[in-house]
Amino acid sequence: MARFSELGIHKDLESKLKEQAISAASPIQEQAIPIILDGKRDLVALAQTGSGKTLAFGLPIIQNIDTSLDQTQALVIVPTRELGQQIVSELEYYAPNQITGIFGGSSQKSQVEKLRDSKQIIVATAGRLMDLLDQNKIDLKSLKYLILDEADEILQSFEDIVLEIIKRSPSEKKSYLFSATLPGSVKQLTHNYFSKSLSHIEVESDKTLISHEFIVVEPIEKLEVLLDHLQSKGEEQGIIFCKTKAAVNKLTKNLAKNKFSVAALHGSLSQGIRDRVMTQFRDGHIKIVVATDLAARGIDIKDLGFVINYHLPDTYEAFTHRTGRTARAGKTGTSLTIIQEEELSEIPY
């Protein structure tokens, strides 16, 4: 693995990396950083969650920003507020007073006020960004870099908005797309809006880090099997995925009755509740989160021990994103899928 200085990262940034006990680049960082630093080609990078994508685009963008220009030069679009907050928190250490988060669920007024002092790099969810663009609160005329992080998830819910944002940004900007999977929507986007001088990177995940287990049960056995499995996990933290918000709420109540440290996470909860759950989960005060797929995006717990599919995901891509919550940063983890016999034919992976 290469040192960051060998990839072209300046010594001041490398010193901050060492303060965070980061001495060598991950595979995605090793391949992406030189391309972004060079600034001559667009990029499509495929890598699993937890592979170090934030620093792969964040470090070279921070280094390339013209700090004397008080204009927005880099825009990172994310699918969820939680992921956006995680990126802002991680990158602010390396570029204080240069980054602003623009997300739904928070006061527009406070975000606009922060843009007056810190707007060279904006991390945003698509909907709130579009709102502020329509109000002329954000100016993209000096934009040099557009990053779509977890692009497959962004396009699944916000494709029309993202395309409109791209159309409103300078054509000469460089675009960098990071994704765990490559569905048709992502391929079409790159074909229509990325330059012909396009680099592709694909970093294979180390599948040996995740132990995959499948259990076929009768409907009446499903909860009992889950409870037994959770008992065996002791103090490990994990995420249980359900298909609907109602199912999340019902299962959370059942686990709480059985004395598990558990909380629900889904889109119908207020942003304040979601933020509180995430803080308590990261701090280790909550051991289990029961979540829908979209609500779980942006959860980055380095020591997350397990993922459980209590309900089947609809697609292989969704399964990939679910299991990618565990075995992060070189750690190991387990993925358990609990299914009923009649569901065997529905397995999308």
C-alpha cells in the first residue's frame, strides 16, 4: 500500500492523516487520488462502503481548492443527511472553515448564514440543494468539481433533481462518481453527462471479511430464531433490516420487550429523533438499530459486528449495500438472512 505522499498529497495533509493514525492509502484511495489531483479526467469509481471513499475524493479536492477564491468550487451530493454529516465531520479535520453541509431537516436560514463564511466545498442532499439554488442562495458558476457519492442510491430517489443540478453547473467542471454498484441509471448518467476522457476504477471487496449465513424458517419461528441469534452476539452492535416502516416499528417493540438495547430508524421519524438515535448508536449506548434500507445509508460504525436481513431486499444491489454496513475498515463481520421457504424463489442474489 502506498504512502499518501507518493500519491501526490502535500505534507501538511499527510501530517494530519498521521495524527488520525492513517499512514497508508486504501486501494480505492491509491487509484483515485492521482486521477483527481491531475484534474484532467472524469472518474467512475466502484468500491464497497467502508473502503475509504471519502478521503479518496476529499483529500485531492481539498488540495486542489483555491483558498483565495471565496466561491463554491466543489460540490458533493449524497443520498442522505446522515451520510452527508459523516462526510462533513470527516473532512472538516483536514479543511476547517472550508466545508458546509446543506441537508434537509435543518434550518435553511442557519445553513445560508454558514455559506457566507464557509462555501468552497459544499456537501449536500439533492432536495435541499435544489431549494437553495432556486432561491439563488448558492452560486455554482465557479464550480470545478462535482462528486456524486453513493450515486446508485442518489439516482434511485433523486435522478431528476440531480440531472437538473448538473445542467445548472459549468460544463467544464470535472465529475467524479463513486458507487457500490453500477445500475443502468448510473451508466446512462455517465454516458450523457461525463466527458469522453473518462477513467474507470473498480476495487473488489474482500468478501472473506464477511461471513454470510442463511436460515430457512417457518413463519412462526422467525422471531424466535432472531432472538436466539441476537443472544449469541452478546455486546456486539448490529443492524437489522426490514422492508417497511411498520415492520421496523413492530420488530423494535418486540426486541425492546425482550430487553435488547434497540432503536428504530426510518424516514417517518423526525430528523431530531434520527440524529439522536445515530449519536447513541455511534457512542455505543444503543446496541441494535432496526432500519429500512434508505434510513441506514450513511451509518458508518467501524466495529459494527453484524447485519441481519429480517426481510429480503428487492435487489442484489440493496443486499450489497446492507452487508456493506459491516466488515468496514478491514474488520470482520457477519451477515445473516432469515427467510421462509416460500421466499427461496424470491432471493435476488
